[in-house]
Amino acid sequence: MAYRTIVVGTDGSPTAAAAVGAAVRLARRCRARLVLISGVRSEGFSEAAARAALAAAVEAAEARRVEVVRRALGGDPADRL
């Protein structure tokens, strides 16, 4: 497999952390760029929480020397992904 870009969403939850970990390992193995996305809703998950979740995921990716891009997007997370 020769993936160039891998996209994964995160909200900072344990399940999302597992997905980010798997995506980081795959990106490193494939030398792919990792795009981390967090959707922001008006209620329940603030922009600050999204940025914190993304920062933790970026830190994990950069520790493994994976090229990473982060995006915090407004709107329903499922729709944004």
C-alpha cells in the first residue's frame, strides 16, 4: 500500500486516541502525510476543546516524525469529516 495522505478525526476521547495512534503508525510506515481534523459544534464540544484534542494528536504524530496538518472545522463533526 502506498498511501500519500491519511485523514483521521479526533475529539480527544479514548477511542479517538486509539484511531490517531493507528493512523500515526500507518502514516509513518507509508511515509504519508497525516491530516488531523476535529469538528466543532456550537454545543458540547468547544473550539478550545477541539484545539486541545488536536494539539495532543499533533504532539503524538510529531514525536514519531510524521508530517502532520491540523484542522479545526466548524459544524457537525460527522459532516465535516
